[in-house]
Amino acid sequence: MAKEKVVEVEKIIEVEKIVEDVKPCEKCLESCKKCEEKDEKLCEFDKMKEQLLFNLNYVKESYDVLNRTVTGLQKTNSEREDALTMMNAVMMSKQKATNHYIEECAKLKQELETEKIENERIRRLLQSYFSSDYLIDRIYPTVAGFEAFQDDEKPKKKDTGKKQSVSYNKCPPPIWEGYSPRKPNEGQIKKAVNIKLKSDITNVGSVLTPYDCVTNVRRVESVNVRDRTHNNVLEP
């Protein structure tokens, strides 16, 4: 028997579908004013947002710069305060030293005035040395005592029991026993003394020393002795 083949046949049925094209109305196609205003505001907000972001970044950078500047100024201010404190301490020490020197100068000035007064007193005292009476009455006893101290080694005279006579060659004649004082020869006394005082009173010590006083008095004494010897020779 012969085999039969079964063939399946697909049947395609096409159905046409009618689609209606609905066009919007002309009113809907027109944009409304409210929407336009909203869109404009959104655009403005976007621009403002971008501007604010830019300003924020600029402010951050400026704040960083300001912070660094403030930190540097604070550091500089601290250094200046330290330097000012040091300068005040140095100024106080120098002020104390200056006050000390001022006090020392005042003391030295006072001592100088005292020395000036003392030098003036000495100058006036030395000017009185021109008077022969002062030399004989004031200096001669001192010189005589000095010579007596130097003549301690001289041999002592033997005591003969006689009353020691007064030697008028060593002292002026007494006035109360009928003798009249002899007028001194002023020219010879000035020549013998020859005291020259300097006008500068600071070197008074170098003008007249005790040794000079002794020498001058000895010269005066020698002149007086020579005059008395000459007068004794001339008297009958």
C-alpha cells in the first residue's frame, strides 16, 4: 500500500485595520502664556544657580587668601610685640644707667664746687704770705720747731750754772724793755722770699710746699740776721 503524505498548509488571513489619524486642534498647538512664563523663570533660575556656584567658588578662594593673610599678620604682630617688649627692657636699662650717670655728675659737680671754694680759700691764704708779719709770727715758730727737731743730734752745752743770756741775734728785741722795733727792709724781704703765686688755683700744691716755706723763712732769717749784725757793728 502506498503511504500518503500529509501536508499542512498554513492559511494566512490578512485583516485590514483602519486607524484614524487624529490631529490636535489648533488651540492645543498654541503655547499658553503661563507655560512661557514658567520656562523663562526656570531659565533665570538656572543662570542664577550657575552664578551662585561661581560666586561660591570665588568666595572660597578669597577666604583662603584672607585666612593666609590674617595668619601672616598675626605672626608679624606677635614678632613685633616681642621686639617691642625687648626694646622696652633695653630702654629701661639704659634709662637706669642714664639716671645713675646723672646722679654721679651731680655729685661730682657738688664736689667740684666744694673744691673750688676750698681752692679759693687756699689762694687767699697764700696771698697773705706776702706779709712779712705773717711769715715771722705764724710760720717762723713752726720752722723753728722743725729745726729744733733736726738739731737733736747736736752736742749739748755744758751747764756752767750761769743764767742764760738772751741772744738778740736769734729773736727781735723786746719792746717792753725800752727797745723800739726796727722797721723791716721790705725790699730785701721781698727779694729773699720771692713768692710767686699762679693765677690758676688748681696747681696750688705745686706753687708752695712745706719745704719751700722752710727755705723762704730761712732766707728771711738770714736777711734779718745780716741786718742786725750790720747794725751792731755800726753802733758805738
